[in-house]
Amino acid sequence: MLIPFASVDPWKGRTAAREARRLVEEHGVRGFKFHPSLQDFSPDDRMAYPLYEVIEELGVPALFHSGQTGIGAGVPGGGGIRLKHSNPMLVDDVAVDFPHLKIVLAHPSFPWQDEALAVATHKPFVYIDLSGWSPKYFPPQLVRYANTVLQDKVLFGSDHPVITPDRWLADFEKLDIKAEVRPKILKHNAARLLGLVKEDA
């Protein structure tokens, strides 16, 4: 099953909000991806708030790239990409101002893993996905939280083609994750977040 996500330009303000509504209502889009560093915006910039308001109303998730990006790495000036926009603490204001907006912090948020864990444990609708890194490189605190307090809020992801699902799953198999937590991370948490199952299922 393919579940479509889309991306819209938050700089378009209310035009972006209308576009998001159309994509969900007419094309079945189930979530929106933002890359603050590439789109050159701070997630807590008020210009994006009309867009978040519509996404919250529609009940679909907003997924934010977090942490460093390989895009622009090694290029003079990083290709103009500002890493600061992808600090997960900038999403904390969004979670406060849109308390029912489902938010996913994409990737282990290097070098801000602790900030991501803090936001996800503090805000009930903030999740963390594990894409973009091989599980063998996950920091120990991420594994510890995934096994315990965040076991219902951590999501599988590979970031294919950067990491193939097969490679990611093979490395995940070697990780010290409790047997009862593995199916939550690999399937059940995402199914619940995307509304594919009832909350009490």
C-alpha cells in the first residue's frame, strides 16, 4: 500500500494552505513533508501558521526534516543551506500553538537528538521517525527511549534510496529493541498515526 505525502511551499502562506486542503480532499494526500533547511524557513515562523492550521484541521501529519542534511555537505557554504532551521526545538512552538497537529520529527536529529527526545516526550502528538540512518549508528539514548517512554511514538523509516529498506531492517534486527516493541516501531505506531487503525486497536 502506498500512502501519499506531499510538500507545499510554506512561504506561499494562505495559498499554500488552500493547496494543502485541495491535495487532501481531491487527491487523498495523507500528510505533508517539510525540509526547513532546504526550504529556508524556521518551523516556528508565523508565516507558516495558516498552513499548519489547515493541516491540523484536516487531521493529517506534518513531517519535518530534523538534524543535519547530506544535501550541500562539502560544498562551499554548504550550498547556502542553514542547518539551524532543522533543530527540533523550533518545532516545539508549533506543537504548542497547534496542540492537535500530528508532528513527525524525521530522522535521528543529529546533533540535536536530546532535543528531539525532549519535545517528543513533552508533547503528546510529536513522533520521531528513524529514517536516514542505519540503526547501528543510533545513539544509545534514542534506543533507550524507543524501548520505554516513546515506544508508541517511534516510527520505522529507511529513507530509500539513501538506505534501502532491506539494509535498514537487517541492521535494526541487531539492535537491542524489546520483542514487544519491534512491531510497534515497524508497523503499529505508523498505522495508528495515519488513521489506518482505530486508536484502541
